[in-house]
Amino acid sequence: MRKWLAAAVLPVALVGFSVPASASGTLTLSIPVGSYDQESNNVTVTSGTLTLGQSAARTLTPVRTGIASYAPFTLKEPVNTVSAKVSASVPRDSELAVDVRGVQPDGTWTEWTEVTSSSAAVLPMSTSVVQARLVLTTPDGSDSPAVRGVDLTLSQTNARPTAEIQAAGVAYRVYATREGLVGGTTANGHVITSRDHFVALPSRRGLSSKGTGTYTVQVCSSAGRCEWAPVWDVGPWNTTDDYWNASRQRWTDLPRGKPEAQAAYQDGYNGGKDEFGRKVGNPAGIDLADGTFWDGVDLADNSWVTVTYLWTGSGPNGFVRTASDPLNVRSSTNTSSSVVGLAANYAQVRVICQQTGESVSGSQGTSNIWYRIATGKYVAKAYVTGVTGATAC
């Protein structure tokens, strides 16, 4: 998040760049900074200026974070390129990022892509629905960025995407650590509870809003036990390391699938330090909340796990809806079969196929349909919303 980054306090002025000359049919939209939605976290507006709220420093990284999320724009014509002009002051050591994303053909969102002060964000495909958010960060004790206005210019160009559509179900084996920190606050504003169910990844590109599972991972132990859990925090160690992507935001000389923390710990990469200059104490590429760690994946200690980044896949998908507890994932299509994992409330699941089984009553009514979400792993349709187009097993 090195865009609109100041070496000193910037004067309030428009900073940005021109739309590429090849662009046609451009549309410029102004975002009133105070119009952020309920998915926002730790921001406030005073006299038309957006700043960080009063929450304490982040739990996994040594900065305070605030996110202002704005309602999606529905456009008459598809676009793929977004540039920005920002009226803001950004103190030394503080940062301001403008992120955008678009709706994909299957109805899911692309990852968040940053618009920087020197280059546009190019989405993976053309889309008629675009959403923006502002991310403000500052070390504790430092002044907040102050944002007065944002103008977005949206267009259709031939530019190469800065993020890519991935093959179905990109997965990597990475080292998992337990987050703990009960009572702390995650990057999206969730207050961590005992035996909670979510994960942290070291990039905001895949950060879900609080109470949503737009970005969900499937985490599996070597014994085959898995949990489907939403990404609600950023870390461990880094905040700009989307190591699962072919076009990484940072640390581009590392192999795809290898977290910077792993390279620092094992190989002395970056002097053995993370992006904040801290000595890396383990090779973690994912942090698991206590419930995910102990109950979902059934780990006793930090361990290597296989992580599938579900938003990189395609095909039928839905979201788990329970009263609060995670949903049991079973080995067959009945409640007497063994529990082989958990799917957290709000988590997204990708549906391989569906078949008839025991009738179950849940948050979505009563149904005898069960969804296969991995080999030998099923969830009852009665607790999953939004699935369309699933074929018979």
C-alpha cells in the first residue's frame, strides 16, 4: 500500500494521473468520502474529511487500520480500467490506498486491486459492476491520513491486468500458525472471540468485510481434515504479500506460492525480515483463529497445511448460514456419517455436485439435497444459500 504515501505531510491537493490515451467512453465518478457503508471499519468523518477512528493498533501488524467501503457502481457499459484523483493529506509514515474490484461472470468478486498515484488498476476482465474502498493506515501515535475527496475515472482499455484470473482452485502448501489474540480486533473490524473461526492472509487483496465470506479459504491438514473459513484479518508478518497470485503485489522475485515470511525465515530473504523490518520468527503464510486451528483442522501445534484460495476458482458456489456455530462437514450425505471438517458461518463453499441424502432442516429451510464441496466431504443444502447450477453427482 505505497500509493499516496508521503515522506512528509502533503498539502491538500488533487494527486493522480491521466487515463491512458487509448481509453474511450470514459466515465468519471466522485465519491463523497462520508458515504461509506456498514461494512466499513475504524473510520470517521468530521467536516467532510475522512480519517481513522480511535481503535487501537492492529493485532498482527504494528499499524492502525481503517477501511471505508463504498456501494458498488452499476455501469451502462463494461469497463476494465480505473484511475483516481485523491484530495488528501498523508502524514509521514502513514499510508492511503485506493482499492477497486469488479463482479465476475459467475457473480463473485475479483480480488481488490490498488489504484496507485502512478498507474491505473486494470481488472482481470471487463465488468459493469465496480466497487471502491479506501484503506488508511498509520503507526500508533502518528497522525491519520485525511481524505477530502476521491474521483474515479472508469474506462475500457487494452491495458494488461494488474491482477489475473487464476485457474480453478489455486492451492499451495504453507505453514500455518495460531492467531489467538482473543478480544483483539481484526483488520476488518471483527472482535476475536474464544475458539473463533476465520483466517488471516498477508495481503488485503483477499480481505472480506466483517460478517461476509467473499474471500474464503479451504484449509486442510495432512490428515485430510479441513475447514472452510473466511479471510477476516491481514497477516501474519506482512500486508502486501499475495503470494498465491502469478502477478504478486510485492516480492516479485519470489516463486509463486512461497510466502515472503517463509523465504525470510528459511533463506534469509530480505535480510530475514518482514516488510516492517521485524525479524521473521517462523515461515507462516497463514494464521488460523483458535477454532479453525483446534476444531476445524484439528491441529495441536503450528503445522504445514494445504490452502485453497476459493475465490480463484469457478463454478457453482454458495455461503454457509448458521445461527453462529460452524457447520459440520460430513463424509456422506447423512448426519450419522463422520465429521471430516467444518465450514464456518459466512464461509463460501465451491460446489462440485449435489446428491440426494437425509432430509435436514436448517437456516435455509428443509431439504434432502447435499452438496459435495471436496472429495468425500458434504454439507447439507439446508444451511447453504445462493447455489445455482449445481449438477448431480
